[in-house]
Amino acid sequence: MDRLDPIRLATAKWAYSTRRVDPSDCVMLSGPGLRPRAGDLVLAKVSAIGSHANVECPTGRKSALLPGDEVVLAYGNRYAPDQYEAFVPDDLGPCHMVAAGGLAARAISWHERLRGPTEIEPVGLLCRDDGEPVNLADFAMTQPSADMPSLILAVFGTSMNSGKTITAASLVRGLSQAGYRCGAVKITGTAAGGDPWLMRDYGARHVLDFTDAGLASTFGERTDTLVGNSLTLLRGLGAAGCDAAVIEIADGLFQAETAALAEHSLLRRLFDGVFFAAQDALGAVAGVRRLTDSGHTVLGVSGAVMRSPLAAREAGAALDIPLFHIRDLQGASAIVGMLERLNGHCRAAAE
């Protein structure tokens, strides 16, 4: 265990995943013998540039990476069919930066269009004076005592890049146009600043994600942890004065954590309704059926499928719920109509 040079620490490139960390807590550097845990902070040297040639800083700026640069990342698992499958290694040996938001892991597979992961050499874990590694969980927000927003909508999807984030952001915009004080929460995924900033751009009063709950990534986390974090984040929106919330749930319905959350009885009761983002007609029909069978009220389909009029017509012919183009969700009229249908469904269910 060595004392860390504060100048060395200050000149390292800190990733978005570390944004809640107080650097003054990082005063020691571990030796090579420790086994990293998800959320532990690591000082690492870039040894070879792969598909991630930049690291996203806490400010959102993309900082170019060069061999020899030192970076501060958080260990975490990654599940991304269009990117990397990666896991926290059991040692501080050479591994990879598998997400631009700052995730250190050992990649075991990746999409064939990628160059391969950026290679890093961990120097050591960042530790406190007592030698305890600094972990993102140490800086997680506590659950406020405030009530949750009175209206909570969730967005599921078929997979990565199905249009979940833009669907969620458009719902935020539409609800804001309809007079709601709308906030946004992303409860699963991999640390990245683009999604929260997009929600703000689309009018969200307050935005939180799983990094505020002390996680760099949610892949491999326990379901009860993710549900508990969801309640904390929603109460955080309530404490910020939001009366409506849009929740984005990353990845597709077949991903383990997403599937578990979709089936969870507490969340099912908590969500007033859900939207489904799909890439094609078959995915839209299968996803809606799966969510309906799980007891969710599916209010509509949107996402990438709506870019193709033909695919949208195919989906519409097989479904008995509305399909929404992204631009339509951004207006008050579609939101008001959707809420009227939701209220009608609730009245029918009560009767």
C-alpha cells in the first residue's frame, strides 16, 4: 500500500462512472494482491487503444485517450449485445475499458463490428487512509422520505438500440407539454452520461440513474438491489418536486435483470403503464405479448420500428394498442389521449 501522489491523481482522466466520488477520499494506492469488486475505483494505465478511443468525463466532455494515459475507472460487469460482454476480473492484472463511461472489466466476447476492447493495466485500487478500497456504493444517495411521483410510466424494449431512450425522452417532453413536472430515471444499464443529458434536453425537471444509487453497471446485480434502488430514485424525483416519472429499463426483455424486473410484482403495481420500443414488427408483437402476460398495462409501441412505415403497418395490424411515432409522443395531445385511455382502463379494471 503506497500513499498516492495528489498531483498524479489530479492529472489522471476521471470517468463519468466516478462522478459522485469525492477525490479527497482517495489517498492510498493498493498493491497488486487485492481482488477487485464491482464499484471499486482503479487507477489504470492505457496500454492499447481499441474501439473506445475516448473516455467520457464527469462533465460530459469526451477526452481522447493515448497509450500511457492514466485513467480512473470503476470496475463493473457489462452486458451489451452490440458492444461487449465483460466481467469484473478476480485480480488486478491487465484487462479492458469496456465502456466510454468508464468501466474496467475483462471482456470475453464482443460484436464483430468492433475493433476489440481498449487495453488497460491497473496500477492499483484507490483506497482510504485505512487501506479500504473506495467504492461507488460509498457515495450512493440515501432514500428520501418524499412520496414518489403520482404518475409513473416505464419503457421496455427488444434490445440495445431499439429506441428506448428516445422513447423515454419523448414521453418526458410530451408529459411536460401536458403540464406535468416530469422527471426521468434510468434504473439499469452501464454508466453513460448521454442518456441523462438527453432527458434534461427534453425537459426533465430532475434526472437520476443507477450511478446515483452507487452502481457503475447493473449487470449481475441482485433483483432486490435493483428494486430497492428504483424506489430510492423515484423518491428522489418526488423530493425534487416531480409529479410524473418516466423510467427507462435498459437492454431487452430476454436480458436477465430486465426480465426479472418485468416480472417483479412490486414494480408491476408501481408502474401505471408501460411503453415498448421495438426494432421490427415481430419484436413489437412478441414484446407486447410478454409484458401483457406479465400483468403490465401496455399503453403503446414506439422506437425504431416506427422509422419504417411498412414495419409500423405490420405491427399495427397485429396489435390492438396504439403505435406512436417519436415526434407524436413529444406533443401534449398524444399524451392527453394516452392518459384518457389509461384512466378508462383503470376504471374498467375496478369495475
